[in-house]
Amino acid sequence: MSEPLNRKYEIGKVYPININELQPTPEQPRKYFDEGEIKALAADIEANGLLQNITFTCHEDKLIIISGERRVRAHNQLGKEVIEGKYVEGDLLTLALMENILRSDLTAIEFAESVAALQKQKNCSNDDIARIIGKKKSTTSEILKIASLPEKIRNDARTKPYMTRERLLKVARRKDADIQKKTYNKLCHMLEKPENAPRKSSEKSQGNKKTGNRFVNAHIRKIERMTEDLNVSYEKMHSKIKTELTDEEKQGLIIALEKMRTAIEVIIPKQ
């Protein structure tokens, strides 16, 4: 009788794994994989090597990918037979969901669906799930509200990173499904105008074959999200102000904005 597969591996250790032996997890919260991004990732791996190991586990005597399916696909494109993977153990759905929730590159819909699925898996309250994911209860309620959007809207928003939580929340707050659809379509039309379209990465806009630095690109997306958050914060502040600001409050706001401007001027190279 052969030894159970999971006894071959120790939790937390990294092993070279044959790609043909790996299978995607059936509980993968991410449903959409951009082929252009996979090709770019493959080129980056070819140039710089694998920067982060995948994680895998054993389930029903099979090796299951917990995180890093894009990296596995990229290795396949490159014709590589082996990939480095760290072994983990636990419930498949919980492992996959927690792995995705801790990521910074999920779309708002993918994150919301992951949180909703984790809540269902653990059969816990909004308070409990808020503590698990480290968010305020009010924020968690908003996230779960987004996860309840009609499937057609969720499937479309899954492919559009610029559909942020704040934008989708405007849609989710509409009580009628038809009104939600109209609101969403109107929002898409507005955001997809040339002047509002998300800025493309350097390799796409310049039409060259260079991959670009993933670390830099990730931080560009983070800065773009910070800009959106700033605009939302500004709108919220104005909507809640019932009386004129005091001189002290005005000065505090000016100082905060001046600090931000100084930081930006340091970062942006002079022309």
C-alpha cells in the first residue's frame, strides 16, 4: 500500500513540484485570468526568475494549487516542467479564500465574493467576519452588499479593475435589479470615455515588447486607488459638514494637503 501523498511534505517547506501534477483548486475565488497578464508574467519570469513561490496542498491524494495559478500558467507557457511551491494544510475553501483576501491585486468584486464565501463557509456573523478580515463592521457590510449584486454585473465588473468598491456600492445601493443594471451601465459608459479610461501600462501604451516592472506597476495601481480614495474622502467630508469650518480646522486641512503636495513634488522628477 502506497504512502499517503500528504506525508511526503512538511508544512511550510518549499519543494520543486512537477507542473503536470498540480491541479487548480475547485474553490478558486478568482474566475477570470487575463491572458495578456499571463504572457507578461511569463516574460518577467523568463527574464528575472520566479520571485514568489506558489503554495499547494494535498486533497484526495492530489496536489492542489492554493495560490499562484497565474504563475503556474506562465510556467506552462514557457515550457517549464517544475515550479517551486510551499506546502500548506487546511480546508481547501478557507485556504483559497484567505489567500485571496490577503492579496492586494484583487478586483473589488473578487474581494467581495471571497469575503462572502468565507462568511458562508464559516457560518459566522458580520461582526465575526469583520474581525477575521481586519475591517470595520460598516466596511464589511459594504463589501458584502457588493457581493449580492446580480451575477451579470459581477461577471462584468470582475474584468474591470477600475470598478472600485465605492463605485460598485453606488450600484448595490439601488434596490431594484433593473435600476442597478441601468446605473452600472451608465457608470461603465462614463468611465470608458477616452478622457476617463484607466491609464495603460508602459508596455501597452508604447507598443514595445518589454514587460515592465511588476513591483512598479503594482504601486502605480495603488497610487491610482489612493487618488480615488482621496476624492471619495473629500466628497464625504463635504457632505457631512453642516457648519462652516473654523479657522483652526481650515488650517489643519491646508497643512495636511500641503504635506501631500510636498511629498508628490519630491517623487515627481522635474522636467
